[in-house]
Amino acid sequence: MSDASRRLFLLQGARLSAALAGASLTHHAVAGSTYPFSLGVASGSPLPDSVILWTRILADPLDAAPPSALALSVRWEVAEDEAFRRIAAKGTASAVPALAHSVHVDVKGLQPDRWYWYRFMLGDAVSPVGRTRTAPQADAQPQRLRMAVASCQHWEFGSYGAHRHIAASAPDLVAFLGDYIYEWGPYQLRHPARAVRSHESFTLDEYRRRYAQYKSDPDLQAAHHAAPWIVTWDDHEVANDYANLRDERLAGDFAARRAAAYQAFYEHMPLRLPNVRRDGFAAMRLHQRYDWGRLARIHVLDDRQYRAVQACSKQGRGGSNAFYARDCKALRDPGRSMLGREQETWLDAGLKSSRVQWNILAQQTLMAQSSSTKVVKEGDNRVWSDGWDGYPLARRKLLESLQASQARNPLVLGGDVHTFYACELRPDFARPVSKRNPVVASEFCGTSITSSSRPQERTLAHVANNPHMLYGRSDKRGYMLLEVTPQKTVTQFLGLDDVRDPRSKIATLAAFNVTNGKAGPQRM
């Protein structure tokens, strides 16, 4: 880290600490009559007795100017009924300018396994009403978890009709697996007819403005209002294909850019406050786990912040590259990690201690080997270095650890590649399934909400060249819907008729069943 970046982090952390320390003392009302809840409300990180409530005070999503130079006192209520006749909890929270007047309320003392309604008030203004819920008690045996899974919603490539359908599906949870925003595009409140690359985000104000643009969408707001979310990030919340503290440009000031992007992510997500260090948001622990009673444990992973930089990048560039595995010696380096050693240890401990029926790994990208060429012997596979194929020994270690942990019914969820995939996961993809190389997990990778993908013909070729791939569909945008029960998990791949039409209908393209005690998806 450069001296300039270090000074920026120290200054940022000092300002943030001072603002938080003074937030309870400084309150101010918003002048004027503009509606302050233009970005809606959200909830997330559900536990058996608590949930995070979120909003941000902002009247105009495209106006980056703060509504006040002082902290704002925001009232909140949680009710057992939608009419707010039975108030379960209420209070006030400070929206401080150092955090873009965002609000994160950790509501505690709630009852397990039940729905609640919530809202915020500022002056005479009342926010939209959101619906949220708590997780079941640790020793409970729920009969169902209904979870929508989504990722990759580039504003430039379509409308958010998929979120309208997510809200209508009445999920218990929504898991968003990365690329909530993309770092570039014109600032406009309507989804454009075509993509135009402009206004790339580098500063905190620019990232804040980008989030406000995205969160202005009514269908995205509706999905947030319908259920609590659990979230992780991928690359575009910061910059395309970044890895740890290196970006495509090999920019010397990338650490400062990443810190700004991380802060903006926190300011716009229903997350519990991370440990704010002296260097502000230079690092932020995102990996976490959520238990749904004895039915499921969701291990939320972060494969961006701690990873080794991509192997065999192009000359003078960072980021991804494509090549044959045999041509890149770095792929065989056992020291290269996707998750980082600390997160690997954390995940291993969470798998070994798990006593639930289903262990769900919610992470960013396709885990199964995906070669565009047929693999006859090891090294024949064509590698895209930004995905798990670029970290083959780390992937094998994870899958072997998953097998050794004896965690029941592992399911791996992913996004990033804008394609539906159903796959069998085994430690060695170059060898057929056997007692020494068994199927250890089922994988379901979702398509994008809007972001474009490759032609379907190329995806069919990938499926043909990779026998562990059971299904692939890249010509549709949409989301996944999981129905988890003690006996089985059913995953539906839901695709829009037309991503450009916000009123588009949606249909089930394929559905897969995983039976308790038997690894591997079965087409329904």
C-alpha cells in the first residue's frame, strides 16, 4: 500500500469514527417537502431473534448532494401485522453524512420463525412498508425454506422484470450472489435501449450515485420489500476482474478505489456493521453463515477480497485471460487460493460443525470445470482464469474438504457467468466418477437478472465437452428458485420471455431434484 493510500485510509477512518461517535448527539430535520425514501427499504441478515433493517435518506437518486450536513434522526417501527396495530419494536436511528445518510438498524428481541412488517419515518414522511422474517430456532425442524437466488443486474442490458417475479414468488429469503451494480454506464433512471460505456466509478461519491441509480428501480425495490436478503459481492461492485488489491489497469491507487467501493456497498446493503478499522473500509469481512434451524446452513463466501491474483494474465494487464491449462505453470502452484487461508479455515470449521440437513455454499461463480474443448487428458481443458478453473488446486482442496467434513447434502450455488448450469461436483474433473472420485456435491449456477451472455450454441458445446455438466442455458435472463425440505431440494431455473420488457412473463426452463442422502441433481 502506498503512503498516499495509507494516509487516505487513516483520514477516512478518523472521519467515520468521529461521525459515528457524534451521531447520537447531532440530529436535524430535512427541510422542504421532497420525499426522502426514494430508494425504498430493505432487510437482511436474519437470525432467530433479530434482523437488519435498511434505508437511505435521499430525495433524488441522481443527485449525489447529501440532504443535510448533519445527522438525521429517523424513526422506525416493526409490527406483527401489515396495518401496524401490533408494534413489536420501535426506536430511532441516526443517518449520518459519513455513511451517506444510510440507516442500519439491528432489531433484536424478535420471535423466531415469523414474519414482520417494518417502516421508517422522517418528519411527516413515511417509507414504503417492507416485509421481513426471522430464522427458525437452532433446534427447530422447519419443513420448508423457499429461497430465490439472483446475480448480475447490469442497468444497461435490460429491465428488472425478474425482480418483480421474485417478489411475487413470496420467498423466505433472497440470496444475491454478486454484481449488484456495474461500475460504468450513463446516469439515467430508465433502463436504456442499448449499452453505452461511460461514467466509470472511481470515487466514493460515484459509487454512491451508481447504487442510488440502481436502487431507484421499482421492481428491485419490490424484491427487497418482499423478504430479507443475504448478499455477497463479485467484481463489478468495484471493478471488472479485480483480484484482492489488483485491478485490470494495475493502478497504483487501486486500494483507495476498492475501499471507496466497499464503503458504498455497505451503505446500500442490509448488512450488520463491519468492524470499522483505523483504515475505514479498506477491508470488510463479508463471509458469514446463516442457519435455518436444523434444515439448512447457508455458508456465504467471498471469492474476491482474499484471492490470489489471476494466473498468466496478459502482458501488462491484470484480470482474466483464456488459455490451455497445460500452458500455464502457475495453475499448478498449491499456494494459490480463491478464498484465502483464513476463509478456507472458517468454511472448513463451519462444515465440520454442521448438524443440519442441507449445507448450502452461496458463492459467486461457477465451480465446476468448464472447458470449451474436450478434455482427453489433464491439461487439455481451456481455462478462463477469473473463475474456479483458474484456481484448480484450491477448488480440489475445497471439494476434498467438503467430502471429509461429512457435512450432509452439500449444494453449491453460483452466478457470475450469466448462464444456468446444473452440475455434479467431484474432486478431479479429469477422471470419471468412481469410489475414489465420487460426486460430492450438487451445483446450481444461475443466469443473470439482465447481463448478457454467450450464444446458446456455445453453451451446448460446453455441456457436451464437460460430462459433469447436466444442463446449460445461456440465452435467457432470470433467477433460480430453491424449495428446500427435509426430503429433497428442488431447484427451478426461471427465464424471462424478454429482458427488455419490464412486464415480461417468466417460465420454468428446467427443474432439478436433489434427494436427501444422494449427491447429484436429477432432471425433473
